[in-house]
Amino acid sequence: MPKLKPSEKKGIYSDLSQNGFPKPKKAHCFQCQKEIWIKFVLPRQEYSQKNDWVYWTGERGKKKICDPCLLEFYHNKPLYWNTVKNLKKRQQIRTYIYHGIIAA
């Protein structure tokens, strides 16, 4: 199959970047309504769950949260402990903050 130029790609291929991988998706934070971009993670072959509220809390829906709001949520310890029940996810969010993956 010949390689198509990005301008020639149609259908499912229209969401691919010039290097052939999916483009970041645009979303809005449910807290502050700020526009955020969700990146595609190549090793997992899916979009990042870092800004996915459902991933952290287990609630239903499709809410997205920006890094500053997630950081503020983390610092509100009583709310954080009551909302994020999974201990592995608590550790993961601490690690992301410590390593600067989640930053204001």
C-alpha cells in the first residue's frame, strides 16, 4: 500500500500525524473548563489515562481533569483519600507528582 500524504488521508487515517501515529485528542477539564490535550502512548497503543478522572476515581462518565486541578485535588487530602480508594493509584499519582509528570 502506498504511503499517503497527511492531506490525502481520509476516514480513520485523518486522525494520524505526519509520522503515522494518532494525534493528541482535545478535551476540557471538568473543573476549570481549560482546554487540555490527551497524548497517545505508543507502548500501550492507547491514549494516556493521566488526565482521566474515571481512571483515578472509578466513577462513571468521561470526565477529564487538567494537571493543575489534579494537583490541587491531591493536596486536599481528605477529599483525595475519600475519592481515590485504590492504593496503587494513590501511589501512582504521588509518583507522577514527585517526578514532575503532573505539575501546575
